[in-house]
Amino acid sequence: MNKKEPQGMIELHLGGCKQNNQTRRFIMNLTQNDRLKQVTFDTLIVGVDVGSKTHFCRAFDWRGFELSHSVFKFSNTGMGFLTFLRWTEELMNKTEMKKVIVGCEPTGCYWLTFQKFLQDHDIQLVTVNPFTVNRSMELDDNSPEKSDLKDPKTIAHLVKDGRYSTSYLPSGVYAEIREASVCRDQIMKQHIRLSNQIQGWLQKFFPEYLECYADWDSTSGLMLLKEAPLPEDILKIGAGGINQIWRDAKVRAAGIKRAQILIEAAQNSVGLEAGEAARLEIWILVNDYILKAEQLKRLDEYLEEKVREVPNVEKLLAIKGVGMSTVIGFIAEVGDIGRFTDPKQIQKLAGLEIVKKSSGKKKGQPRISKRGRRKLRRTMYESARALMNWNPAFQDVFLYYRNRTRNPLGGMQAKIAVACKAIRVFYVVLQTGCDFDEEKFRKDIIRPEAS
């Protein structure tokens, strides 16, 4: 226990024992029956509705009987978390409870500090699906009302019924990769938005510029847009002035011939008349675009450096068709592969598990659930496409799924199947450090009797 905590503070944890990595991994893989067994007559169930500044909580026993007389609220600060521990301690002493389970609905990023605090104090925090909370809130009072006072009760009852999952807070290199990957995604969105804004500006004021370059964001083009963005600016400085801008910037891929093409385009431009505001706008947009490109380059270098620290990642990169971006995307979303006991868990995490709706004589068509990490699902789909293009073993598996005699799959279905097989390969390679064997991979999947 932390020495700075008030005297008399007791250790609160799931199951009455401290949570080491092996215990957390075991809890993560529990079935719903196993989760129900975790809630016994001496278990205090605390439901917490997380907010940006204030959290609200209520406590119940294993039957759903409320033990707290009123809703307890505490701030999203260290002092607030300590008052929550004190409140829980007093309630456990009063009711003679021996164990506690804290459940919450993961809301934005506000719950992460609370999770870290509980983890440091050996308290297991479980999470309930927001979709399930919305569906369950009408069970008690037949009212769709949603409030900070009602949500903790709904959350606690879902935990009581075993409808929860364990939260995962990556640490070490996995936390570094996750954080840098999220940052890169945000900057990439800004980079794309700036690209669209710049091209929209060019369509208004200098549409012919886009015909002068195969890639509008070439180095010479960006230098020109910073110094002479409008047709009248280009005509004013002439071909020699354009060439001098490139020489001063040490751009070697463009010369006087490209400058003369731009002069001709400026002479015949149909762009709108523009003033200083348009020049200022494009100057800001281009500088922001260049800055974002530099930030993306720095993040890519950092991510590549960090991902190589993950055990057995070089074995994964050695597979033909698996690139650095795929590996970074996979590890950023999955984290430590050791917390999984079966690749189907990762398949479910990606929303690639196969589900179907059947009732009586009606048999629904199988489809993927799409409930999981969208980025991981997209990463594995793009990985499957790359593997089918570059890896003969995955090409053969794809063709087998498409052309087998019994239950042939459609094009998209076969791609999803290949993505799921890629997850299994990634899991085994990262877990064991073995080399990918193309022939063994074919024999494990391609069955002659089904062809």
C-alpha cells in the first residue's frame, strides 16, 4: 500500500488477492459463467459513471440490493480518487464485504486516470459496453431517461450479471507505440484536410497549376506556392525568378523548362481574381502542410524504432507481404500479444468474428460482427490485400476459398477469411518466434477433399 495514503486504508482488489500480470490475463479470458462466479455474497459491486470533471457511483451486493444510501460523487483528481477509496472502505466495513469489483462505462479519455489509480492500488476495474448500457437502462423503470444518477446503477447491474470485460492499459513499449500511433492518425487527418484545402484554393485561383504537376505537393511546387502562388505573381517574377526560387531552396528536380510551363499556364489561367487575403491563406496552408509532413516523418521514424523493440517482430517483418505499417498498426491496437490465449480473441477484438442470425426455418447469412477496433479491422484487411499480392501462400489460400467445390466464398468473404488467417499467423509468430513456413501454412488450410 502507498505510504502516503491515510492510515487505516485497506487494500481493495478483485478476489481478495493482488492482481499480477498472470491473474489479469486469466481474468481477461473468463467466460460469462466464470465472471458470474467472481460475484459472491461477500462482493461489493460499485458502478461508476465517468465524467470529465466529476464521477458518480453507487454500490450494490450480489443480489442487486443497493448498499449506498445515496449517489456518491468525487472529482476526477487524485484527492477525489482517495475519497472514493475511503468511501469504499467505510462501506465494506459497514456491510462486512471482503471483495470489491469496480465497473465503469469507458467514456472518452476521462476514465484512464481512474483506471491507472485503481491499478496502482491493486483494484481490478472492469468495463461495460456503452451500447449495452443504453439498451439496459429501461429495464428497471421502463424509462429511456439517462442521467448521472441512473447510469451507475445500470452499470453495476451489468457487472453483477457478468456482462463486463476487463480493461487493458498498455505499458512500456506497447504504450509508446499506441500513443505515437494515435498521434500519427490525428496528424494524418489534419494533413489530408490541408491537402484538400490547398487543392480547393488552387481550383479557385490557379486551376492550371494542377495540370503542371503530376503530384501537386512536389517540393518545387510547394516552394513556388509559398513565394508566388497566383498567376500574376508568376508572370511578374518570370521564368528566371521561378528558377531562382528553386535554386535558393536547393531543389534539383526542376529547372527552367518547368518554369516556362508554369509561365504559359499563368498566361492562360481562368482563375478568379485574388488579393492579399488569398496570398495569406495559401501561405498559411502550405506552411502548415509542410510542417505536418515533417511531423509525420518524425513519428514514422520513432514508431519504426520502437516497434523493433517488440519481441519476435523481426520474424513477422520477414514474411513476404508484411510491411512496417502493418506491423505498427497491429501492435498499436493489440498491445502485448502475451495477454491473449487464442487468436480468435484478436479476431473478435478486430470485429472480424463470424456471426449470423437464425430463427426457426430462417437461416441468416454469416457476416462479420464489425464490433471491435475499427483501425485493427482496417489494418488486417489491408494486410490481407498486400499478402495476396506478394505472398504465394496467401494467394493460394485465397484462390482455394474462392474456387473450392463445397461452400465457395465470394471475393470479399475470401479476403476476410485471409485476414483472419493472417491474424493467426501474426499471433503464432509473435508468441513463439518461429519462422513462417509457406508449405505448412498451405497444408493446414487447403484440403483436397473440399476442392
